[in-house]
Amino acid sequence: MSALASPRVGSAKTLNEIMFQRIAVTLKQIEQWNLPTRPTKATDTRSKDFGDISVELDAIDPNRLRNLVQETIEQHLPAQRFEALKAAEESERDLPSCNRLPPTARCAK
């Protein structure tokens, strides 16, 4: 199962490329993770490219799926900028949050 790339999206000034990549429910994962399969419904018009078997995404452990998505996103980010972003996010966690206070309380800004 190959990755599918969409056309470029954006204006002449800000040209961005969006890529869609299958990272879950691959044949390799179905075999290695022993995911439950079922026959593909021939009557489902969406299933023309599914093949003979179908697997629900829900069959993958949520933590495994979350890690898979995170790793895939991170491999496309510039390492130095990503590390700076993670550090900023960590420092923001230490700041008091006005959202955690009761509606009648006032937050010092």
C-alpha cells in the first residue's frame, strides 16, 4: 500500500504541499500485530480498493496508534525547531492557568 500525494495547495506566495501517507492498517501490521480481519463487503461502494479482507482501525491499541501517528509527524519536522517547540510547551505547562480557576476567581496576568 503506497502513500498518496495530493496536488499542491496554496497560493503563489505561500505554496504548501500536503501528503497523505498510510501509516496504519498495513498488510505488515495486520500480520505482525495479528489484527482481526473480516471479508470485505462487495456491496460497499467504498471498498473497491480494499482487497479481499478488511480490518477496523479500532483493532489497533490506542496507545500504539497514538505513538505511530506521533512518530510519523515528528519525522517530518525540522529537529531543531521541534526541540525548541517541545521546550516552550513544557515551560507553558508550569505557568498557572486561568482556565483551571472557578468562574468567580480572578486570574493575575
